[in-house]
Amino acid sequence: MGPVRAWRDDEEIELGPRQQRAVLAALLLNNGIRLSNEQLIGMVWDDPTPSAVMALRTYMYKIRKALPELHLRSKDGGYTIRAEIVDDCRGEPLEGLQGSYFEAQRVRLGERRLKAREDWLERELDVLELQKHVAAHPLRERPRALLMYALFREGRQAEALDHFHQARALLNEELGIEPGQDLRKMHAQILKGDLHLPRRPEQLPPDLADFTGRTTEIARILDALPGTVGITGMRGSGKTALATRIGHLVRHRFPDGRIFVRSHDVANELLRAVGVENPSGDKAALWREKARGKRFLIVIDDVQDAASVRDLVTPGSGLVLTSVRRLNELPGVTWVKIGGLTEWESHEFFRKILDPGRVDAEPEHAEVLLQRVSRLPNPIRVIGGKLSSRPHWTIEMVLEQMERESKLGRAVPSDCAATLAPLIKAEQELSEDERHLLMCFARRDADVIDIHEAAEMSGGDPGAIELVLESLADVHLIEPLVLGRYRLPQFVRVYFGLRTPVLTS
């Protein structure tokens, strides 16, 4: 909305003489609205001559030829154009175009630009940027009040009060008026010391210093924010760690705070985070009201059901959900599935937990161990910590111990319970049919089964077994391949092999 110009890729497009550019600008300013010949001529020519009709037709032909992407249409003696218009806030609006219509539009667009800028300044409350804006527009009271508020937040009360006196003197001298109500109210609140600063929640857990990998997933999530992102994967795959890492990476994009919730009553916890204690009524509606115009980054960890988060999205804020199950019934969510780390990432992570020299001394045993836990971050961390506490143990010794433990039936030794914690939790949430099928699957030599094999080994009906398999796939305990075929991850095999009852003759 500076000069009327156009580009295709990196090449600027020639738009013709001033009046042709004025015709294009008039169409763009009325994007999607049909304008008659008479309306367009009245906008472009203050004192049109009879030749204006022919000139208009010529300009339309040339605009259509230069910019076919705009889909310029003519119908019933009028023209319509559809385009996405962006104001880059550089230069005077409609620079170079003359006439009463464009002068009025220039004033309107200038006011809209100032308001948009001041809306941004109100969100950011950056003292330096506010000082620049006040210097450029010294008679505008809203940015002056915002600057006073921002200075007060930084403990610069005297400077904030001085800005009020500067504004008062200037308004008296230039316009012969006193400051408006908002500016006077800001001055009075600062004097009384009852200017309450907004609560800025910072609830994210600390970022993990040894966080490793997930580069592709991080890039995709960053691109989707602000918006709603869902991170799904089996327990122990590092969903919470990834969500936390994202929260720390985007801190500068969400100046109103970062909220972390792990609760069944999500709306209640969000309201508590912004200072609303014991809310009643429609909590989701109250949250939307409190969050309107704000930019929060919200992490809701281990979401149990879609209903608890369905009505909490607000424009400008980012929402990151973690959930074992993918909640497909939620609209507008960018879902990212994570599993084990890549081969390189898992080795790097293991080397951060355990002395790299000990890992490098047993590369083959390290690879077997990482495969056995399906390269999942949680068990890698636990086993690495166990080895660090036993400096005389080798990785091979841990593998031998894991092999012995897999033959102990239902007993879970205390020192391996932490390693298996994600699957212990997952088992507690399974039905008897799901648990039975996984135990049967774990006893087989093959990693892959189809529906009919599963029905045969578990003694169930193929139709019912397919539902059980799909339910297990939803919580990532088995991996769907093609229709009717599934793979059992090695870590799941290890655990449910351990849980298999001991058979006696």
C-alpha cells in the first residue's frame, strides 16, 4: 500500500502509466466488489471527459494481460478483481496517485496503519519502539499512555510521570486542550501506585540440556504456530520434552506468557494461570474472554479427551497438545507423531547420558541395547543413568541382566521398573483383550502379524480382533503397516514377553 507495484517471483511487472495504476488500485481497494464503469471513472478521474470510458477499457485490457493471476472479470458493465492484499507499511499509502478519492483513501489507510501499529505496540510494550512512535506522533494520546505504562513496568516511575507533563504541555500549546481520560487515568494510577501489572505466567518446565534430535518435527511445529499442534506417540517417546523444547524456542513470539497444564480440568487451570481463582460458569468462555487480544503459548500435557480442550483456542495464541492417542475429532490441529530416535540420534543421546568412552568401547552392544528399547528416549535415559551409577559394569552386563529379567514371569525387579515405567503405565490402561493379544504376539518369533494370524493365536473372531489391533495401534503399542498387518516394536515385545505367564508342564 505504498506505490502500486507488482512482482512475479523476483521480476517486477510493468503496470503502465499513472492512471492505469490508479484503476488497478481502485479495484484492489474494493477487492471482491463489483464496480461499475461509472464508479471506476469517478474514482480515477476527478473531472472525467468522454474519452474516459475508452481509456478505462484499454486499461482493463492491459491489466488483464499483465496480471492474469488476478482473474479480472467483467460483467454487466462492471469489473471485479480478487486478490490477497498485504500492507508492508513502507512508504505513503497509494503513493503517486492523485485525486479526491485516493486522498480520502490515503487518510483512511494511514489511520488503519497507525492503529495496527499501536495494537502491536500494546502487545509488545517495547519502550524503545514506543519512544520512537511517540516522537513521530507526539499528539496521539494512546501511544503516550502505553509508553507511561511500559516505563512504569520497568520501575521508571519518574520518567512515566514526566511523559504525562510533556503531553499536557504539548496538547495545551498545539490544540488548546487537556489530556483525555485514558491519559489522565494512567497518570493518576501511577501517582497512587495502584496500577496493577498483568499477570504474566511462566510455567514451562526447564528445557533439557541433553535434548537430542527431532529436527524435522521441530521445524514442522514451529511453522504451524501460532495455531494448534498435537504431538502424539507411545509413552516414553519424549512428547513432553519436545513440547517443552518448543515452548522455550518460541518465547519471543508469545509475549503474554507460557502456560503448562496437566489436568483433567484444563480450562480451570488456564484461568488460574492468569489470576482467576475459583471460576464458575462456562470456564472455556471465560478463558476465551481473558485471552482475547493476548498471545500465550499453552502446553497441555497428556490430554485425555478432546472435550477438555475443544473450546480453548483463541486467535494469536499457540496451543501445543501432547496425547498418546491422536484426537482426530479436534478440528484444525497439525498432528506430529514421534517414536524412537533415529540411529544417529539415539547414539548421541546415549553418549550424553553415559560416558562417551564407555559407549564407544562397546559399539555393537550399545546398538543392540538401543534397538532393544526401540530407541525411545525415556528407557535410554534410565539405562544410561543406571550404568553411570555402576562404573564397573559394561553394556554387555546390562544386556545379560535384561535377558535374565525377561524370564522372571510376572515379577518386575525394582531396578528395571523405571526403564519399563512407560509400558507399565500403558498396560494399566489396556483392556483384558488388548493385554491378552499383546502377550500372545510377544511369544511369537515373527515381528509382523496379520488379522487372521492374530485371531488364530488369540482364539478370537477376526472381526473383533481387528478392532483390538486398531485400538493397540492408536496408542502406538503396535505399528500399522498396510491394511490388516501390524508390527510389534521390540521394546513392547520385551515388556509383554516379561509379562507372559510362566508355562509349566
